[in-house]
Amino acid sequence: MLEKRIIPVGPFAANCIVLWGEERKAWIIDPGADADIIESFLGSKNLIPCLAAYTHGHFDHVNASIALAKRWPSLAFHVGRGDEPMLGHPANCWPPDYVPMPRPANLVCDLQEGSVLEGGGINAHILHTPGHTPGGVCFHFEEDKLLLTGDTLFAGSCGRTDFPGGSMKQLQNSLARLKTLPPETEVVAGHGLPTTIGREIAQNPYLQGEGAFYE
């Protein structure tokens, strides 16, 4: 059975999600800041990270990567192909809290529609969900009825599209696709509290064809 811990990190309280199964090998999703807190949690559970991955490439979801790579030099960092240019880009920052980050040495640009990410006895189907960023993805753990949406879908809201590479039309299409998932699917977003697909279909105006999108 898949276990998880949601760790809000950094000034923007981005959700870093640590996942693990029976093998005690962990995934680190969206290590945006506070590498020491992430490392401390892994140690408290006797977990060894086997991979790290990003829902998208914005600084508040990636900026602890270099510190984690120093601790675990062989750790690979997986990103959607469309967001690869963000990693190491000098503009992908928010000083003084998020300084420019070098490109991780073990960056793997393999997250794309239809692919499956595997490691440590865990696997996730990758859904390409552009709109917030060109290469944004969601991680769908079908057996565990769990979806990690990054900044595509929030409880009661959705991601903004006024950053470079954002697209309201693409985001609308991505949200429409997420609506087709089983309603009992738990949603852990890039910020804020968990929710479910069913709850968002019932209550989120951006999944009801109402409300104004950011553009």
C-alpha cells in the first residue's frame, strides 16, 4: 500500500509529497525548498529516495533539488519535456527567497503523455496537463486512487496562466480531462489542502465551466 506525507515547503508553501511503499524507497515530488526538512522526514522513516520528480518546473517546486543532489549524488530528477528549459534558467527564481538554481546534473526529461514512471515498487501514469506551464504533468496512481496535480488543479481553484508559457485554452482542456477520472480519486495539489475529483466537480467553478480564468 502506498503511503505519503505532504510537506509544505518554502515561503509559498508548495506541497512537497514524499511517497513510499513496502520497499522503503521513497519518491520526492516537487522538492521546492527546505531540503533539511525533507531530509529529516526521510530519516525519521528510514526511507531512502530512489527518485525525485516535478509536476512542473517553477522555482517553488524545484529549488531544493541541488541540496538533495549533494546528499544523494545518484538521485535522478524527472521533468516533463516542455518544462526542461526552466531548469537552470536564471529567470526561474524569486529573490531573495528563491535564488537561481543550477540545472540538476541527473535531470531526466522523460515525463510525457502515456509514460509510466517506476521506482521502488511504485509506479505512476503520467498525464500531460499543460496550461499552467507547457510541460506540466499530473502523477496518477490508479491503484491507490491518488492524483498529484501540481498547479493544474487546486481545491476550489486552478493554476494561473499569466506566466510565460501559460495558456488558458490548454488549462481548460487539462481540467476537462481530469474531470473524467473516478470521482473518489484523491487530489493532492501543489498548494493547499487535499480534495477529491468528485468534490471539485461539485464545487470548483473551474470544473463547471464557470468563473474567470487567469490569463
